[in-house]
Amino acid sequence: MTIPYRDPSPIDGPVGADLWERADRALPGGGVYFTRSADMSGRGVLPGFIAANDGCRVTDVDGREYIDFLGANGPNILGYRHPEVEAAADDMRSRITTASLFPPSLVEVVERLLQTWSTMGWGLVAKSGSEVVTLGGRVARQHTQRPSLVAFEHSYHGNDPELASGPPTGPLTTLTDDVIRLPWNDPQRLIDYFEIHGADIAGIILNPLDQRPLVQTTEPTAEFLAAIEQVRERWGALVVLDDVRHGFRLHPSGSHRQLGIEPDLIALGKALGNGHSISALLGTEELRTAARKIMFTSTYMFVAPPMAAAAAMALVLPNLPRRPRLCRVGVTNESPRILSARPVVPPDTEVRTAMPRPTIAAVKTTQSTVTAPSSSRLKFCANLNSFICSSNFRLLSSILLTGPSLPTRLFGLPLWMTL
Ligand SMILES: Cc1ncc(COP(=O)(O)O)c(C=O)c1O
């Protein structure tokens, strides 16, 4: 039986509406794609089907152009289809797609990462952030020979059911028994927990910042970071930094530099390939033996163009003349700690509840022309999107440089939920 998600939305034109009809029949629906599912940000909130993207702009299947504040949930730090990144990927694609054994670019991309992340001794490349965060937990368990991991309440670490940020539905609830969720920024709870269970904890998985739907982003306090250091020292738990989301955005060589910690394992993804499917796990030399013992392979692990894209991204990003500006919006690299501010909702923003779950703020999209973003909107977007899209140089600069009238619409404010 077909269950339509919602009534057709004026945001989608006839082609989009038709695709929704077909999607209702062809896909399982529901919340499968989470923040990007039809349930949360689909029909009625965002244009459902994107036909093309370039820089900060996207065009939907009905030919309407938007400025995209969502940035595909974070990978496009340089904007969609950055010319140098695409040229590198295309060049590689003209010679090799995937391989039976190692493409040379596998070694090159890991070497390049190790040059930048100089405390790390080895690296592995995969396709998604989820894979490498999960692998980080496995390496920590293998090295310590302990079963449990500590993570923090509500933190998102990808699609592995064991690391699900909420209780998984269905019969697999016991899967999460070995991942203990403790409150963020509660040093005493962490210390107390380790006093009782420390001998069982292989690693602490943490995001550089705590970002939850509809809640202000919070940096870890100095006391909290000190507690992590303390239990790590006393109990030998490894620190696994999930830098999938923030990587390349808080600091050019790792968000931990901004926090002042030295992780044992670092997971990278998203911005690493600027839109190409690549992720990486980096580990200290001490963990090499443990990493060697873990079987971690997949058919498309050796697809070379994303590796070339990552190598190009790594060259482009540090040399962006306006990178400091990029960093100033939402976060400042010059600051020893991270600045985060409460979002300011601009007056021309309407709040819509798309589904009972999250509240979604969406800029009115019924007009074909919207006023150029005011500073409050920019601030709003920057804060909402502080670490994904406002760090998107082409996106921001395009907005800042656009004249008083944008022949575009704006979308992407549900990214609020995704941060
Ligand atoms: C902090 C964090 N870790 C892991 C992941 C999972 O990465 P991927 O979606 O590439 O599997 C995400 C994705 O949003 C993330 O934000």
C-alpha cells in the first residue's frame, strides 16, 4: 500500500511533484534518510529533487534556482563542483575508476593526510564517515582488548546501529549495550563512571563540539576536556575524535588543535572529498598493530577519483585567499577556543512544523525574488550552519557578493537540525 508523506507542496513544481509520487511507491519512505528524509525535510520544506548544483547554487528538477545553505550536509566546503577538485577527479576517472588492487592515489592521499595530521602514524581510506568512526571504535577495542566505548548523549556518529544516537527500534536493542552514553560537559559523571567501569572502556568517542537538533552548539569546557585527559591517563582509554563533520572547518590540521587535545584516532569524512565519497581514519603509530588485525574492506574501497578529489581539496583549501573570512563566520581560527552564538531568527522567516518531530525553520520560498540577505540573516545562517555551510567559501562569498535582489530562493535551513 502506498502511504503518501504529505500533500504536494508549492515548493515542488510539476516535475518534482511527479517524482514524489513515484518516490512514494518506489522507496520505503519514513525516516530512512533521517534529516534528509521526506519525513523531516522533504515535501513542503525543501525542493525535493535537485537536478544540478554548482558553487552555492542548486537547480531543482523544475528549473528553479536556489542558494543552498544545506551544502549536502557538509561535504562541499568549497562549494559544489569546485573546478580544481572536479578537474582532478575527472582526470583520474579518465584513467581509472576502481581497481583490483591499490591505486597509487590511495598511498598519495594518506601520505598527504599524514603530513598535515603529523601526530598520526597511519591512515586508512573508506567511503563514508560512518565506516571510519565505527572502525575507530574497533581499533580501540582491538588495541585495549576491552569491550566498551563511551560516547556522549545525543551525539551523532553515523549509521552503525551500535552508535545510534537514540535507542534503536526493533529487536537489536542489546546492540548498544557496549556503547555507554554520558552527558556532554559533565566532567564529574565521566570521572565517576570510569571509577567503576574504567577497566572495561576501550575508547571515548567524541565530536569536537556538541551539536544537537534545535539546541545551541556547545564547545567542550576546559574542565570536561581535562576530565577526558584524566580518565584516559588513569584508565588507558583511547580518544577517538569524530572529526567527520567539523574536520577542515575548525582548524586546517584537525579540530583537536582548536580544543587542545591529542586524539589517538581521528575520523575524517565530509569535506575531505568536497562532494566525492571518501573518508579516512588516522591513528597513532602505537595503534598500527591493532589496525593491521582488523578486516576492513569493501568492493568500492579502491575507487580512485574521490582520492584525487581529496588530494586536490587539500591543496585548494589552505590557499583560498579568503579562507580567513570563511573561518570568521561561525567560528574563528584565530581564537584559541570556539565561538558559538545563539541563532537569531530573522523576521522574514516562518517556522513550519513539517512533522511532529523537529521544528523546521524555512525561509519563505513562494516568492521568486527575495531580498538580499540582511546581516541578521547571514548571522542566522552562519550560526545555524556554523560548521557546515557557513564555512563554505563559495557559498558565503556568493551570498555576500550578490546584489540587493537575488533571483533565487533560499533553502536549507533545516540544516539547523543536522548540526
Ligand atoms: C559527527 C558525524 N560523524 C559521523 C557521520 C557519518 O558520516 P557519513 O554520513 O558520511 O556516514 C556524520 C554525518 O553526518 C557526522 O556528522
